[in-house]
Amino acid sequence: MTTPFKFNSEFELAESLARSGGALIKEAFHKPKNIDLKSSTIDLVTETDTAVEAMILSAITKNFPTHKFIGEETVAASGGQKVEITDDPTWVVDPVDGTTNFVHSFPYPCVAIGFMNNQIVEFGVIYNPINNEMFTAKLGHGAFLNNQKITTSPASPEAVQGSLLITEIGSDKNAKKLDLVFGNMNSLLQAGAHGFRSLGSCAMNMCAVACGRADAFYEAGMHIWDYCGAGLIVREAGGSTIDMNGGELDLCARRIIAASNSGLAVDISKNIESIELERD
Ligand code: IPD
């Protein structure tokens, strides 16, 4: 028997906020966007990112005034304040994961919400309003796409040989980092991977693994709000999430391997070089 879930009110609010945020993204999707730059010329933010985060933060503050909030645009507005994970109930939010997708009307932006308590991720809600896909998971209760149970692909190999992989180049154009990124792709292809795909959103990439559309995703450079909720969705779908260095997943290290099964996750880690980044 599954144990009752303690955070149903928070989960319901998250789902409804993801839909409302999604509606704002959808409304603006084909219109010209006002773009600002953050850490680099390809780290973008639009007024929709800011508006969606403000709407989500205000609803959380109203409904759960004692909860903590870690949001992409709130952290950016603070000048990149360090993330502090405490035992308190904490919402981890990316209002638009895949901002570059959104800017170019490539149909994979999403609202990404994770919720932690006692430093454990209790639920994840990821919503792509363009294709109307709502991915959800509650800890210990499975993963779902539009309310249908999902699992990672049972046909996924347990090693790199024969796998379909997802990765991203990311928004850091530093030449040394790019060498590592392309070097890792090269190594995995030499190890027999069938090929690479990129959806332009860390959370969307992870949800693709969770529902069996690809065998694994890995990246270094994204932030806690990009993989906190989606990580739970992968694990609840039967997949494995580890650090790119082969160790335990670290939500502030800005690295992940999310795979259909643990054999594949470990084999990817053995074939790539981990990338050191400033922690969140
Ligand atoms: C980015 C996306 C992208 C990934 C970057 C992230 P954002 O998030 O997830 O796929 O490559 O590392 O920063 O900026 O669109 O929320």
C-alpha cells in the first residue's frame, strides 16, 4: 500500500500555477519578445520569464507564507545570490525553462517546479503549454504525463552502446568548456551511442527520458531550478539520476546524468569528463 502524500495542497497549487504560467508563455509565444541578456550573449531573459515568476512567487507567498522560494529570476535579480538548501519547505522554480526556445518560438519551453522538504524533493511539476504536456511526480507515487503513468524505456541499453542520448551545448561559450562538451560527445559516439538530440530545455530533456523517448540526458551548466523537479520525475519513472562525475546527484553542482537505468547512467559517467563549475 502506498503511504498518503503529505503535500497534496502544495502539489495542486503547483499544477495550477504551472498551467497559469503556461498560459502566459503560450500567449506570448508567437509575438516579438523583449530580450535582456544575463551571464552571456546567449543567456536570455524576457519579460515573460519575469512575469511568470512574479505570478508564481506571489501565489506561493499568499498560500504558504512561511515557505522558502528559489527562483531563477529572483536569484538573477539578487545579482546571483548563492542557493541555500535548508530543511524548510522550499519551492524551486524556473518560470521558463528553455528561454531560448521561447525567444525563437521552438516549441519546447516549460514551467518547471520542484518542491523540497527536509532537503528531499517531494514533487515535481513540469508543463509545456505549447504541446500541452504536463509531467508530474510525487515522491513514492510514480510519474505521470497528462495523468497517464509513464516509465523510462524498458528497451534502453544498460551501456552507452546503442543508446540515444540527449545533451545541450548550454549558454556558456567559454572555449575550454566547449572543448569538454564536444570532447564528451565524441567519446560517447566512439563508445557506440547511436546519436544525440537536444530539446533546448533541461527539464524537457529529462521528461523525454522519463517517458521513454530517449535513453539518457546529461549536461553540465544548468541550475538547480532546471533539474530539481524533473529529477524526481525521472526517478519516479524508474530512471536513475547521478552526478556527471559518477557520484551521488548534487542539486547545487549544476551537473546531471539522468538515464533510463543505472547501468547506462554509470557507463555514461565512465565515458565522459566531468566539468567543474561554480556551484549554485
Ligand atoms: C537553460 C536550458 C538549457 C540548458 C541551460 C539552461 P533556461 O535554462 O535548460 O537547455 O542548456 O544550461 O540554463 O535559461 O532556459 O531557464
